[in-house]
Amino acid sequence: MLPDRIADVEALEALMSTPSPALIETLARVEGDLMVLGVGGKMGPTLARMAKLAGPGRRVIGVARFSEPGLREKLEAHGIECIAADLLSRKALQQLPEAPNIVFMAGRKFGSAGSEWLTWAMNAWLPGLVAERFSRSRIVAFSTACVYPFVNVHGPGAPEETPPTPPGEYANSCVARERLFEHFSHLHGTAGRLIRLSYAIDMRYGVLHDLAQKLQAGEVIDLGMGHANVIWQGDANDWALRALAHCDTPTTPLNLSGPAISIRHAAQGLADRLGVPARFTGQEAATAWLIDCSRAFALFGQPQVSLERMLDWTADWVRRGQPSLNKPTHFEARDGKY
């Protein structure tokens, strides 16, 4: 049963870490240890916790630099074995244990503009190092819907076959990430999936959080990027882990998000719940970064958490002044600069 409201960060993280019955059944058929590379990011901690809850007897290993105070201790309290490592170091990678199942979550988006060299190192060179090191593993690698060009907002969204020709250096570094995983998958026969995720929603982060904060502050909402795909982070965690049972050789992309939403509709829904006016600027463009998630829906069903539920939770969270990760998504950007 989904709650009517999410009380605090502890309740939020517990909810986003709760595995579905389908995930429990799926992972029971996927043998071996599971290692999450880049576990310290926005989604990594709850995904690792979910994996452990779905199979308490499975060894779940989280690898990161663990620069966030207390994160390592929190994960270890949930039964996750933590290894501090600089993933850009070949020596550090070689010292990691073997694991039949790898979830790759390392990457760089925020702050890409101005230090593009580091963005390319994290998003292109590192995937090559990992794919080479774990060539005998099954690899589910997080990518992004930003690898696509903009598509018509009245269509179904970009399917996986769409050539990846996006704007901006960040998005192109993500194309390189996929190409490196593809290269080593072809070379070594490594099974995998490239998860082209669009906007996982956390009460502290995401398109809806950005909109609610702007509305609460009395700011105007830019409608230039008038549509987006969003999905509850708990659903995204669940589906990414279930993808371990649906890996291809060679690896293939899989769009992962919920149905497309109207930014105007979502902002108005949040404003109504917050009891504030919604003020808009600009007009919805004819194109946006939208993806066709029909393959994911065929594999996993529809998302458990609806847009209306996410609007309820987000408005309540922001109204009560609950914490924010203070990382705007920049969903309104159309030039690919982050």
C-alpha cells in the first residue's frame, strides 16, 4: 500500500528501497553476487538497499569514493558491503572482487560545462575500463534519454532504434559511454543492457521538485521544454534491477521512464495543491526530449506510482520544507548545457 504522504527522509528512502514481488521473483533467477559501481550517487543507495532486500542472502557490494559523510555507514547498516575506490584508477578496478552481476551507475552531468574533459573521462573512458575489467559479468549500465535528438511532442517518443544525435557535449559523452559498452560487449560477448533513463523522481530532486520549489518561491515557470517523461525512483530502481534478467549479447538499449507529461499540467497541479498561483512564460515547443517506453512496459508493466500520486507527495514535501538535494535538473535547457 502506498502512503498518502511521505513523512521524512528515512521514510522516503525506505519507500524507494522496497522491492516489488516481481523483483524478488526475478532476482531469485539471477545467480551470483551483485556489485553497484557508483553507489554513492542520487539513486545508488536506494537501488543497493532494494537489491539486498529483494535477496537477503545475496552479497551486494557498493563501490564509490564515499565522499558523503555517513553514507558508507548507512549502507553497511543495511547489509551492503562497501568498498571505497576511485573507479578511474585501473589499479583500483583490478582490486575489486569478481561479481557476476554489475550495475554501472557512475557518471557525470552536473557541472559538465566548464570541465568537459572530466565529463568525457567519467562518461566515456571509465565505461571502457569497466567493460574491459568485467567482461565476464552481466552489466546493466545506466545511460540517459539525452542521447536522443528532440522529437515531436505529439508522437510516441524516440524508440530505441533512433540514431543518437543529441545536442551538447554532455549528451554526446553519454553516446560515447554507450558505444564503449557496446564495443566490449561485441568483443567479449558480454551480456548487458543500456538503461536510457529519463527523470527519476525523488521528493528531494527531479522535475516535479524543481517545479514545486519555483512555484513556492513565486517564480515563473518556463514552458520552452513543455514535455518530459518522469518515473518514480522506486520504480526505476526496481526495473533496472529486473533488467539483469533481460540482458542481451551484445548489449542493447532500453528506454526506461513513465508516460510523457505536460510541464504546464504538472505545474498547475502542484500550484493547486500548494495553494499558490502558477505563472508561465514562453510557449511549449513542438519538440522535446521524449522517449517511447513501450518495450519497458512490455517487460515490467506500468509504473506503480502515478503522476497524480507524485504530485501529491511532492507538494506536501515542499510545503513542509523537507530537505532538497539542491541539484536542479535543468530540464528546461534545450542547448544540452548543464
